[in-house]
Amino acid sequence: MNPKGKKYLVVSVHDVSPAFGGEVREIVSELKNQKIHKKSILVIPEYQGRYSILKDSEFLSWLYSLREEGDEIVQHGYEHISRNRRYGSFRDYLIGEFFAQGCAEFQNSGYEEARDKIKKGREILSQAGIICEGFIPPGWLMSPEANRAVMDEGFKYTAFIKVVRDYRNGLNVKSEVIRFVPQNRIAEYIKVFYNAYLLRGPLRDKELVRVAIHPQDVRAEKAFDYLVKIIRKLKKERVILTYVDFLNL
């Protein structure tokens, strides 16, 4: 995939929905100021069953403008809320409730349930004139059955916390996500130190590094500033592209 040894950076904007219209516009505006002209925009088709992208023409026009400028639109679940919160283990409970904060929509999904939601979200995006090549589950979490449903729906790739999965070629590209998502002061300090560890160790020589920004990061101004500083540093030594661009190299 990378004969010349280049290094790449994917910057993704998560939870893109009319519900967070102000925050995601602010994120995109600042990224443009930082000359990040290629981004993966993770769109929730119908956030919490109340915020369909089809009901907000101004929001849709904004999405179209991003696509025309070279950004990639990615399907990010369907509702972005976990309605099945029965966990098979205490570890899964901790991941679903504390790490994903109840948004791991596909963490416990069976095949039929997952495929139905994926189809519903895809239909909304299709009605909006948006065709997505990638599907990334909320919280980067989904069951093996849900993963199979994503494959069977014909998506080219998905992404988890530590891996980007190329369905077409049967490849897993190792690449952990740099992220923040403020929760509490202790968790914030842990994430800062862990991200520093990733950048100086496991991710330093990796072909692909990913940085994810969420609306909550904007509400906590220091978190957003922190991620922008990381992006500024990484872009000096890496080529910026979208997920689908990277997989098409």
C-alpha cells in the first residue's frame, strides 16, 4: 500500500448532525483555518430518532459544500444511541456505559437488527443524495454480527479504535485514534498522557495516524485547542487525506 514509506493523517469530525450544528461548523471552520482541506465527516442520519438530516435543508447544503471541497461523508451509525444495553460481561458494561457513554449503538446488535438500522440510515443518506463508501459505528464499537451486516451492505471499510478494516482487500491497518471527549478531570489527564504516549511510541512510525474531534470537545474549549495543536504538529510530517483516499492509495 505504501511503497515510498510515506506517512498519512486522517482527521475525522464525529457526530455530524443538525443536533450539533453549531459545534460541528465551528470544528470545520477551525480546521479550514489550519489548512486541513481533506476531512472525513461522520454523519448521523437520524440522531436519537429526532434529528433527521432530511429535515434541515440548510444543514444539507452545508454538507454538500464540504463534499464539493473534497471532504468524505461517512455513515456514522443510524441513531447514535444504544437501545440494547444488556451486556454480556462487566468489561462490556464499562466500555458501553463509561467509554462510549451509552452511544454504542451496534455494540450488542444481532445481525438482523444491525442490518435493519444500517439500511435505514443508508436510505436517509441516499434520499439526501449522499452515497457513503465507509461505515464507522458510534464509539468505534460493534459486534461481529454487526460487522458482518456492514460487509453485506457493501461498504468498503469500517474503523475501530485500533484498526481500519479494508473489506475489499481483507486487510486490517493498525492505527489507534487520538481523541479526547471530555468526561471528568481525571479522565482528561489520563487521555492527555495516553495520547502523548501514542504519539511518541506506538504511532510514531505507523503509516496512518487518526485524530477524531467530537462536538463535546468544542464545548470544553481546552480540549478542542489541544486536538488542534496535535493536528498542527502531525501535518508537518504527514500527508492529510480521508479514509477512502488512504484505502485507494
